[in-house]
Amino acid sequence: MSFGRRTGLPCVESMTPTVLLVTGRVTRAAVPGLCAELESLLYDPEGALRDPDAGVDCDVGGVVQADLALVEAVARLGLVARRAGGRRLRLRNVPRELQSLLDLVGLADVVDVRCAAGDGGA
């Protein structure tokens, strides 16, 4: 049996992704701050994009409660990522509850889910 040779490493990006870590309880009041934090990671002080080819990852494994405020945060963070050169937001360590809410409101196709938390989240 023979297999074709692949070029490069599988599932490895050429650029280090920009990563936003979201922890604790996300409230609606915290959403603008999270968007501003992501913008500060994506843009330099002069307003130019940093690493235009890098991906945008959001680690939500440390969230306390998956609710509609968190879904709103994910949606708005996805918009910030898209406005930064058409990038797609990728979620890491997604609790099952959040995955279910994203499916329910139709956002599962808007963001990429990298890996789900095994125990349903923290």
C-alpha cells in the first residue's frame, strides 16, 4: 500500500494566530471591552493590521456560564475579525452548552469551532 506525500504539516498554520482568551462570566456590559481588546490585538497603534495573514482564535474554555451574553460576544468578536481583512473567528475549547447555543441561534456557520471541551465546560 502506498500513500501520496503531503507537503507541510497537517493542521498547522504558517503564521501564529492571534489569540483572545475569554474567561469568567461574560456580561453584555463586557462585550464592548472584549471587542476593543481584540481590535488592540489585531491593529497596531497607527491603525494598521498586525500580521494580516494570521488567524484569529478565541479561547472560551475558561468561561463560567454559556448564555446569550456569551453568544452576543462571539457574534460581535466575529464581526471584528471579519472587518480585519476578512478573517474568520475560530473558537477553541468550546463548552457543549455554548456549542448548542451557537447551533440554536444559527451562528455555528459564522465561526469555526476548533475543539470542544470534553466535560461540557467549566
